Amino acid sequence: MDKRNYTLLFIGSVLSVIGLLIGVKYIMKYFTIKELTATNTGLPNVPNDVQISALKALVKNVLDPARELFKGTIGVTSGFRSPEVNKAIGGVATSQHLKGEAADLTCSDKAKLFALIRNNLPFDQLIWEKGNDVQPAWIHVSFKANGNNRKQVLKLKPNGQYVTLI
Ligand SMILES: [Zn+2]
């Protein structure tokens, strides 16, 4: 090969590595956009590009690492919600579910998962949703891709009242 071919080969390799790095940024190991947009309301629930990016950031930074720490299956009971879906299930109008920034999680030991997320991972809000002092009914967790994550830990009591845990 002459010098020009080596140069092209080098440029090609550099572009491949860049492509790989961009791809890696969006790889979701344990969760799919399909399960993060599932709804049993029958209403349209299709995220746009910005909302999909937010879901991917949530998975990459919180859900996938949580799955690896928990070492067990984690189910998503509600991820992205269109305004129609959010209204139908009685979600608050400012819910981060509307932006693709939040997911409600369930698993075999929700208290353990809650502690793992709280102690090890970045998040905007982590909420112990209803249930009792031993187990929440479900876990709500959110993540902001812009990095402005508040690390708020809250508990939603069965009477609908929020209490700050930190
Ligand atoms: Zn939620």
C-alpha cells in the first residue's frame, strides 16, 4: 500500500472508533424502547426523538446499572407517557414520565432495589411509592440527560402525601 492508502485506512479506522463510541452511548442492555412505551390504555404513546434520547439516558445511567447491581429482573410498569396516556391514568401534569425521564419499576425485592439505586446511582428523583415501611408498591425513578439531577429521595404515603427522605 502507498502512503495515501495508509492515510485513508487511518481516517477510516478513526471514523469507525468514533461511530462505535457514539453507538455505545446509546446501547441499552436490559431494557427496550418498546417496554418503556407500553400502555394498556389503548391510547397513542409514541415518543419523539428528544423523548427517546431521554429514555435512553435513563436506561444507560440508572436502569441498566440498577439491573446489574440487583442481579435480577426489573419490570417497568410505566415509562414514557403521552399527554393522553398520562391524563388517562391520573398522572400529574408536570410528570417526568411525559418527557421520557422517568420509569416506574417493580421487582422481587423493591426495598432492596430502592436502596441500591439510592446508594449507588445518579438520579433526579427516587420515590418510594405507597406500599408500607417494608416494601413500596413500586419505585419511581427519574434522570435528566442534561445533568441537572437533584438526587431527591421521597416517599409517597398511601394518603397521597409526599415526605422527603433526605
Ligand atoms: Zn412514576
